[in-house]
Amino acid sequence: MPCVYKPIVSYVLFLVLVLFTAQSFSDETFDKLIASGKYKEALDYADEKISPSDRDVMVWIKMGQANEALGMTEKALACFLVSWRMNPNDYNALLGAAKVYNKLGQPDNAINMAKKALDLNFTAEASWEYARACIALDRSAEAKKALEKVMQSDSGNAIANRELGNIYYNEKSWVQAIPLLKKIYKSNPDGDLAYKIGKCYVEAGVADSALVYLKIAQQKGTSSDVSIALARAYYGQKNYKSAAVEYDKVAGSEMTAQDFYKFGVSLEKNGENAAALNQFKSAVTRFGSSKDNDALMAREKVGRARLTDRNFSSAIDDFQFIVDADPKGAVVPEIYFLLAETYQGLDNKNKAITSLEKAISLNSRNIEAYARLADLYQKNGMPDKAKQTYETMMNLSPNDPNVYLILGQYNIKSGKFDEALGLLEKSNSLRKSASASEGIAVAAYNLKKNDKARDAAKTAISLDAGSWDARVILAGILMKDKNYQAAQEHLEKIVQKESYDLNYLEQLATCYDQNGNEEKLVETDKKIASLNRKNVDSRLRLARYADKKNDVETALAYYGELSELTPKNPEVYRRLYELSLKKKNTGDVIVYMKKYLELTPNDAEAHRDLGDVLYEQKNFDGALESYRTALKVNPGIKGFHKRYAEIVIAKGQQDEVITTLTGVIKAGEADLGTYTTLGMIFQKKKIFGKAIEMYQKALQMDPANVDAISALASCQAANGDLNAAVISYEQAVMMNSGATEELKELGELYLKLEREEEGLKILKKYLNKKPDDPKAALLVGQNAFEKKQYTDAEKYLALALEGASADQKMMYAEAAFNSGKFKESASTLEELKVDKKIKGLAQRKIFKMLAESYEKQGQDDLAVNAYGSYLSIAGVRDEDAAYKKAFLQEKSNPAAAIKIYEQNIKEYPSDYRNFLRLGLIYSEKKETLQKAVPMLTRVTDLAASVPAVWLELARVYGKMGKDQEELDAYRKYSETDPQNLEANTRIGILLMRKGLVNEALVYLEISNTHQPNDPVVMAMLAKGYIKTNRSSEAIELLNKAKEAKKDDPDIRYQLFELYQKLGQKDKAQEEIKALVALSREPRYLLLYAEALVLQEKYKDAENTIEDILATDAENIDALLLKARMLNAKKKYDEAIEIYKEIAFINPEHPQALYMRAETHLLQSKPQWAETFYKRTLRADPKFALAELGLAKIAKLRKDNVGYREHLEAARKLEPDNEEILEELNKAGK
């Protein structure tokens, strides 16, 4: 027995015991657990509540599904097998067993179960299991039918797609495999799959699509050899060049006879005849005795080659094989001509004649055969026979132009162009035809009669646009005549047919180039470049085109190829270095520049540009050498003197430059660079007067030169002319938004000139651009601090903190504190507090500010420690600090807080806060309550002289939730400040809570007068208006409150309730809709759903209820409303299901039980209704309407006594209920 059965056996044996006692059974709780996916709970419930004898087929099936879902595969199988044994024709049992067998890797068993399931119900699900088993058993044909069924109903099944696609692929059903494999490829685009799709397309003859996928496979990598498939695809596309390249990569052992033949054709088309012949020979060997068309044509190619090489004995074997296989010449029409030529070469005249006679016997009107036969008779000294044959040929149709046409074409083949021309002209004179005209063009072209050839070719094309030879000849003549416009038209048509012929493509590219058709030229050049790796002209044009379009990457690629093809072309290297410069590929730039200069050593600008690049690379020696070479080649060259000067200055060779440039000035050849370079040198030598003179001359030539203006300003400042320097710097910063150092210099100049405000303003701009200048930052920060501009002070002093003195850090800490940056102030103060050099008042200030910084951040523990350290400093006495030290640790360490408060009331007896907090702490515990009284009494004593104490007390009571004490305290405070907004508002709210509406309104009206748009006050006032029946005023106020606080759901809820109460349903609906948009609380959503039901907008109501249940699946009110709507639609069964769901949540919910009873009554199921009316009364004995329901059922049964008993019971429970009163009226009571 296989090991997989061992854990199953005992379970199955036990289950079989119940087979004959099983009865139909359904358990609502079990079904619900299964339906909700609670499989473990369902199985536990079944074990406990459903005995094996009570389990029917469906229970076992559901238990099997549950076990399967929980991964208990063997138990799942046992359950399915028991259900199957109970009912061998149960589809679900068979399907379940099939699934599990497949999971267990037992396809033999799976296939049997799946087959039985399919016999009962041919479904996609069963088909899938059957297919899985077939695949595992390698039974593809059977799997295919099943998978096709799966795909009909579940086309998205990824595994089915893959398996069926592979089956079609292996069967070579290429067209059927393609869509399935493509669907899988979308989700899993790997190389092997791309190869399969490509191969399918190759075999289906769709070469373009094949190439797309095969190239992807090549890029991604695949276990298959892509080259052979690519070769076949290119061949199908007639791209013989690429086909040959790919075939060349394939090992001979991988190629078929057809592949060798196609390889040969591809090579032949590319003009590689010798290589082609080798492939044709291999094809013949592989074809063997095959008589397929390709086999015969391969032999023809080999035979013709042997005939040309005069290897007649071998050629005769090839041609005889073809004749034997195709005696009527259907595949190789010229076979008897070839046979005749071969026999003639073997000097076997009789057989040669016989061959031609055979050709004539097959077609008695084969003019070429007669012509050949006559020629043969003539050559062999048989003039009478020759004459007779010619006469026979001419007698066939003496005035038939076709006779002359065929004879002419035969003479062209034989190279007898003079005779051919006469015959073809005769044919044309009898009847003008495209073929004759084309023949005339060919003959005339070979006789160098171009005018005649041109005219004949034009005639041929006009008669038949497909006249290929005529079009080729005409295009060739037009190209020789340089008539590119006319030639283009013909070459485009030629290339359409022979799209990979380089000769035609290159001619067409010449036309496009000469005719200025740039876009078409680019596409043609791309094709030429891909087919011919050594073509220069197309690559050069493509490089220039990319250059023109600023496509640097493409241009670089083409110029790179050209550098290998034309290594002596300086233009190529020039563009390579210029483009590399654009890309900032400095290494490449230098390589290409040096190569360019090797070819053109007298290009001064290039030497200068190389110097610039080397300068950027900090290769100053190399740069200097290039600059000197540039000057040597062209002493008047410009644009580099500044850098040249910098290098020689750094090397201490300024005199070299001064001498050179002074000569330039004297020669009248000075430019901007000459003056700026000299200015820089004089500036470095601190000869500022000369430097100023040079910069001013430079600015005369280029007034907008910002660098010269900045340098001039610097020299003016150094020369002591501060005002002139300010004017120059102002110009520099105005003209150059990126100026930084100029801003600093300008700011400092203003300060030297005692123009502080302007100087600081400029320095701030400077620091915004260059924040890492601590000296400038300190200067600006100190100034702002002195002016108490703390935000600016903190900003700039922060930039100067590194290496700052203690005084500077203290200044920063104070600025940070006063600008609300407490974290930053605390961090700096922590550094300062450990500085033992700081004593006295400064030390006190540090600790107190540190404590306050922590307090502001809410870091109470740290604040307490800091206050403690501050108070421990000798001579410090501070009642605020002492109070806060206690207050801030009330929650974290109440015992310590009490101890400090007790010390504080002794130290600071006039500070009411310590008494207040201590009293409140004492009042919280019964055992210390008595101690609280004197504390709070002391507070009230102090409050007489300090009214604000009452305000503080009121707030404290408010936080404690002591409404009466809070009210009393606010009233006390109000005696001294009757207009105080806070006091009036809180008194009003507290009175409203106590139900003293009229008195509350007085205070709230005062608050509303002082602060008319406070939404809290308006909302509370509105409540008062509602309670005093002033609904319109309440609505007005609530609308104002809503405007002031649009996102407050409580205000909108009040409005909704008020509109509902007033019967303004549309406005109520509007408010509740807006309310649920603000807040998705279930209580609001439920109100909204009820409003929608009242408006009979059931679809919207359903959606809203589903929103509630999505977040609160056990919301009984929502479920009841859902059931109510189903009843309204007379969907009673669905409503009952909802009530069952509620029972699962709360089995004793009276309203749900009652509504279920009512629904059963609507279903005309009085017995069920009676059951649930009684269950309602068990849940709530005072539920009057349940008694009314029982009365109605008694009435239906004509049980008058029962009817009156239940009706009377209902009346006693709710004597004013309208439904009950109506029924009493009907009963005559």
C-alpha cells in the first residue's frame, strides 16, 4: 500500500460505518461558518454538534473542502471519498476527490474521479482536474480536449493557457499555440517563451512578428538556439543578408535540408555564389532521394554550377534525377534545355537532340526549344535538319509576335544581342508588348545603345509596371545621366521588391541625398548601415543628421564607427571631441582631440580647446603646452588668455605673458581677453592702478562683462577708492544673479563707509547664497539680536555656532528661545550649563532658560530637573520656578510634588497656586480630604485680593468635571469682570447642562454679543432656542455656526434633528448627506440610510448600509434596516437570511425576532410567525406588538378566544399604540 494512504485508512474505515445510517441533514450554524471561511471553527463545530450519523453528503463535502483549505489533505480526501460512497453520482464529491488526488501526486486516481465528474457535468473545473492528471500522465491528446473546455469558461486560467499552448506547440499546431503562449508571456516575459512564440510565427509564415519575439529571446537569453529561427524568419521576410548572417551561426548538425537550401539561396542573393554552391551541395546530400520541390531546385543549382564548370558527367546525374522525378518539367521548366546542353558537352549529340525533342513533345509550341534544336542541328553539321526545324517553328505561327519574342529572349540568353534586337523589334512591329519592349531595352543596353534602351524601357514600364528588367535598366541609365529625380521613382519601386539589395539601396540613397529628401534618406541610410558594416557614406550622413537633431548619443555611435572605417578623416575626430565635450566625457575629449591634432597639427583653435580641457582637468602643464602651441600657430588667436595668464602667474612666469600681450596691444590686435589677462596679472602683482586701467579698457570693448566689472571693483577697493568700488560691485551683483563673493565685498564696503543698514541687507543676501561664512553670519546675527529681531538673530547666529564663544552661544540660545525654537535653545544651553567658567547671573540665566525651554517642549521631567538645578544655585529665590518644579511632576511623581508644594506654602505664602494645587490633590483621596479644606479656604482668602484666582479655580474644576464648583468659581470671578467672555460662555454652558435654560440664555447672549461668530456659543444658544420653542432662531444660529465651523459634525447633526422635527425633510436630507461626507460614523450613516429609505431611494440606501457593514459587520441596526428594505421589495427569503445573521450575533434581539415573525406572516407562514412572536416575548415580555401578532394569527385560525386574549394583553402593555387601537376598533372593543 502506498505510504500516502496510511494516515487515511483508519479515518476512512470509521467514516464508512455511518454510510448506511446517514440521513439528509442541514445545520445553519455549520453552513454559515463554512460560507464565511471559518473552516477550523466549522470542523470543531461539526465534531461537537453534528454526529457522523447526522452528516449527509453535502456535510461531508463541506468538511472535505474545509480540511483541504486548512492543508489537511488526507482528511479532506477521506471526507470526499465517504461522500462519494454515500452517493457515487455526486459531482462535488468526485470533483473534490480529483482535486486532492492531483495535489497528492496521484494522477491515476485523479483521472478516474475527474472522468466520472465530467460524465455527470462537463464543467471547466472538472476539465481542469482531468487535464492536470493527463498532463502528469503525459497524455497530451486527452489533456487538450479538457483544457479547451477550461479555456471556454476561464480564458484567464494561466496554467491552462500555458499547458494548452505547450500542447499545441508540441503538436506543431502553430497558429493555435500563438494566442495562448502570448497570453502567458504577458505575465511572464521570459526568453524561452519568447522563442516559442517566435518559432510559431516562423512556422506560420508571419516573419515580421516572428522577428519581434526572436530578438526578445536573443536579448533575454534562452535555452534554444535562436539563430536558426531568426534565419528562417529573415528568409521569410526576403532579408537574405540577415538570413545568411544568422544561418552562418548555426552548426550544420542543427540544419535541415531546407535550411541548407535557404542558406544557399540567401548567399546567392547576396552575390556569394561560391559559398552558396556549398550549401546547395549540402542540401542535396541531406535531401537524398527526396523529390520535394526544394530538393529538385537544389539539384538544379548544383547541376547548373557543374555545367558551367564543364563537369558534364556529374551534371548529367543531377539533371537526370530531376527528369526522372519531374518528367513534365513542372518544377524546373528548363530541365530538358539543361539536359541537352550537358549531353552536348559530353558530345552525345543524339541524346541532346532527343532531350530537345522531348521538350517540344511536351509543348509543341515551345519556340525556344525549336530554336535551340535548330542551333544544335546547325552546330552539328546538319543544315537540312536545322532548316526544317526553323521552317517548322516559323510555320507554327509565321506572324505570331510571340515567336519572335521567344526567339529574341533566347538570343539574349545566348548573348546574341544583335540578333535578339532584330527579332524583338520584329515582334514589337507585329504587336507592341511590354515583354518585347523590355527585351529591346536589355539588348540595346548591352549594345551600349542607351537612348534606344531608355525609350524601350519606358515603353515596357508604361505597358506593364511590373517590367523588372526594364525598370532596373531605366534606373541605371537615369543614374548615369544624373537625373536623380526621375531615377528615385523607379528605385523606390525596385527597393520595395528587393528591400535588402545593397546596390539598389545605395543608388536610392544617392537620389534622396541629391533631391534633398532628408527623412527618407535617413531611413534608407539606416538600412544600408545595418546591412553593410563597412559603408562610410551612409554612416557619415547618419552621423551628421543625428548631430543636426542634437541626438548626441546616436551621433557619437556613428562617428565612432566611422573612426574605425576612416581613421585618417580629421572631420570625424573633430566631431567626436566636440560631441564628447557636450557630454562632459573629458577622457574621450582628450583622446579625440589629440587624434585630430595628429592629423591637423596647424589648427590653432583646436590646440586652444585642448588646452581648455586640460585646464579643467587641472593638467596645467599640458594646458600651458597647448596654449603656447596655439600662439605659435596663430599669434592672434583669442579666447584663452585669462587661463593662460593664470597658469604662468602660478608658475611665476607672468613676464612671458606681459611681454606677449603688450606686443599684441601695440600691434593693435588686442581684444577683450588681452586686457582682462593683463588686468589679472597686474592685480596679482598688486599693481592696482595698471590693473584698473586694463579692466576699464576691457569694459570699453564689452561693457556687460561681469567678470571684468567684479575684478575692477576689487582693484578699486584695494587701491582705496571705496566709493568707486561700491558702484562697480553694485553693477556686478545687479548683472549677475549668481554673484556671491561680490555681495560679501559690497556689504563689507558699506559697513566701512558706515552705511550699516545697506551693508547688513547685502550681507543677508550673501549668507542666503553662502551660509558657510561664520564671520559674516555672526556680524548679521549680533546686529539683529541687539535690535531684538530674534527670528533673524537665531537664523544667522546658527550659522556661526561652530567654534563660537560662550557669549555667542548664549546670545544664540536667547534668540532661539525668543523665536520659539525651544529645542535648539535647550540644546545650546545644555552645552553652556557644563561650562564651569560661567558664574553668577549668567549661570542663573542659563538654568532658568533651559528649564523654560524644556517646559515649552512638554519635556516635563527635564524641565523639573533644570528648575531644581536653577533653584539650587546660591542666592536664587524664585516663586514661579518653585511652583513649576512641583506642578510639572504632579503626574509622574505626585509624592515629590506634594512635598515641594508643602515647602512652597511656607516659603511663598502669598502664592495661591501652591495652596490650590495642594488642596486639589488632597481632595482626590478620602483620607486626605480634611487636609484639602484649609488649603482651598486659603485660596479663596487669597482670591479676595487676587480675582484671577477664581478664574484659575474654575478652570481646574472644569478639568476635574466638577460642574457645580466650576459654576460657582466662574460666578465669583464674574463679579469682578462681568463682561469676561470665557466666564460668560462657561456659565451659560453649565446652566444649560443643569436645565436652567432661560438663565443660561442670558449668559450665552452676552458671549454671543462680544464674540458673534463663536460656533460653540452659537450651537449652545441654538439648543436653548430649541428648548424654548424658538426653532427659526435656532436654525438661523446653527446655520451661522455651520458657516463658522464647516467641519463640525455635531452642529450639522443638530440641524438635521431640528429639520426632521419640523418636518422639513429635504433640508434634513441635505444636512445628513453633508454630515456623512464629513464623518463616516456608523450612527450618522444609519440616519442617512433611514432618510434615503423614507425617500424610497433604496439603491442609495443599500450602498450606505453596505458601507456601515464593511466596517462594522455586526451592526444590528444596519442589518434590520437592510431587512426592512428587502421586505419592502417583497424579497422575503433574503430578509429571513438577514434575520438569521442577526440571530448569530444576538439570538435574543427582540426587534429582530419580531421583524422576522412579521416577515414570515407576509410569506403566509403563520406557524413560523407564531414561533418568532413567542421568541420575541421570551426575549422581552413587554413587547406589545408581538402580542398583537399572536392575536392576528389566532384570528387567521378563527380562534376567537386566543385572538381576544392576545389583543387584550397587547392593549395592557401599550394602551396608546395606534396599531393596537386600530385592531381593537376592528374587534368592536
